[in-house]
Amino acid sequence: MVKVNVEKGIAMRSYKDIIRYVEDQSENGVKVLSVKTEQSFDDLGHVVNVWNVKTDIDGSWWVVEGEVSPMNLYPQDAYYFSADEVYSFHIGIMERMLASNDNYNPEDYVRSVSLDAEIAPILFRKLKNIALLIDTAIEIEDFQAIGVQCREILIELGNNIYLPKMAGQEDQPKESDFKRKAELFIQYHIPGKENKDYRNIIKRMTEGTWDYAAKIVHSRNSTFYDVSTCVSLTTSIVTMYENVRLKYLDFISKCKCKNCQSKKLGVTNRELSDDEKELRLELTCEECGDVQIVICKLKDEEDE
């Protein structure tokens, strides 16, 4: 077992958060040997911390994070930055997050790409942010900032849709393992051989979007069109998973009129059983007026 040496300092996130972040982001299965807050800055009105992280097989890294600054890591061996230099570099990447443009409404963009799907508020806010950034992005650092935000949105999506019970008897995924959480979510909500192709399509789109966002973060050759694609993919992925969840929760969407086969059904009456385990719905077809009764079995709160 590797012993981790930590040194105390002022931080927005815990030492465990930093260790987990570096080890999860590594492609080589590294272990963190030591971590400390090298320096903290507040010259912009909010605290930003620079962490000095040493690993066993992948060298030394700077991790920068703060109150309003997304977390990102930079290899010390590649850039030879001091703590002050990496702070300045990080802020340069993130500075356009506060940009605004009176002639462009990012909310309209998100609603257009998502076809006005219902999206969790925290995800919708983050999607609006990258939709704003893409309108003002010019430099490579701007593009990298958008890549960072896209990656954090996907991690947040994984945390938003995943429940521990979805893993069954398998090991629980790591905190920031978006791809694994997404895979378990899909297996749970879209089971069966008849949905195999659907699951495979979603899996390929999920892995491709995650890998593409990671590429944007570290690329020095991205163009506006590359990053615009990343924003569109991220918005589409969030929408796709929200639609899968809504399909699972919306029982009526699976129903159709037994008389004319129309799906234009409205709820004209509902009754809850005495034990509150079943919901009796009266559905009326808007096309032919036919009425049918369906019974929805309700799950206990701890199962949700």
C-alpha cells in the first residue's frame, strides 16, 4: 500500500479530492505519493489554490482549483511552470467564463440543441455557460477552457444520473468515472436483447464525447469548429441521458389507444390505492374518445 504524504494548507477541496482527481485522470494507473497546497492566490477577489502533486510513475503535476475556478491539472515536467506561472496560465484559460454578449442568448442555444428537453437545473446552468463561452472563443486557451467545462459537465451528469443500486453486485465506480456510471445507468434503464443496438449507440456516443472533450483540453491545434462540435456533443449527450431517464419515469409515454392506436392520451382521472403502492390512471384518447384504465406500480422512495 502506498503511503501518501500530505501537508496542510488553505484549500477549497480536500486532499482526498485532489488525490482522487489526479489518479482518476491518469491513463497509466498512477498512485499519488505526496500532495500539498503550494500557493494560494486571491488577487482577483476569490481564492485559487495551486497544488503540488507527486506521483509514483507519472512525474509531478500542478493541480489548480478554487471557489469559482474549475479544477485542472498541468504536468510540471512538460511546462516547467512555477506555482505563480501555472496560476497565471490557468486564469488565462478560464478568464472568458465571465464574458457576456448582448446579441446572443446561450439559453436559446441549449434549448434548441436539446429540443427543449427537461434538464436538471445544475446541468442546464453549466450548458448555458459553455454556450456563452463558444460565442467569444478565439484563442487556444479559450478552446481549452471550454474543453475543461465540457469534461466537468459530463462528470456532473454521471453523478446526477447514477444510483449505487445500478452496480448490483459489481464494484462501485470511482467518483469521477463518468463513462462507467453512464454505462451502468443505461444497463439499468434499457435492459434486454431488444435494446442492444440502442445501448451500443449510446455507449459509443458517450465514450466519443468524453474522449473528444479530453482532447480539446490538451490540444494546441484546436479550431473554433472543433470546439463548437465539442459543445454540441456535450449538450446532446446530456439531453440523451435525460431523455432515457424521463422515458423510464413517464409511464404514459409507453401507452397508446387500444381502439385507434393513437398516442394522444390525456389523464382524466387518477386514484391512489390505500397502501399507496399503485396508481390507477384513466386515460382518454384525444382522437377517438376511447377510455382505458392502466395501473402503475409505485416504488418505495428508498428504491429510487
